[in-house]
Amino acid sequence: MAAQQFSVGDHVRWNSEAGHVQGVIVKKHTHDVEFKGYTHHCSPDDPQYEIRSDRTDHIALHKGRALTKV
């Protein structure tokens, strides 16, 4: 089952160690990407999204299955 697809500009929510966080998608990755020293595996069918937190401007990278559209 494919994860829900999101677009740049979508407002989303995810669960982090600090609780639920909301932010805006700033980039969609469809090929493997180096991020914070790790290779994150992605594909056109299973992309990962760069999201800027609303509260802290922190950038996080998550797969679509971890996100909920707000």
C-alpha cells in the first residue's frame, strides 16, 4: 500500500520525541538523499519530505506515512 502523497506547501503534522509537531513541506525527495549525515532512501512511489517546523524553523525529513495533513 502506497503512502499518501503530499506537495510542497502542504501543512502537516507528525509525532516527534517532543510530541506532535506541525510544519510546512519545503521539499519533496524522490531519490536517495544525504541528510544530517545519513542516507535516506526514497523513490517516486515512496518519497521523503523536508518539513520546516512552525515553532522552531527546524527542518525534519519524514516519509509520507509519518505525516498527517492539517
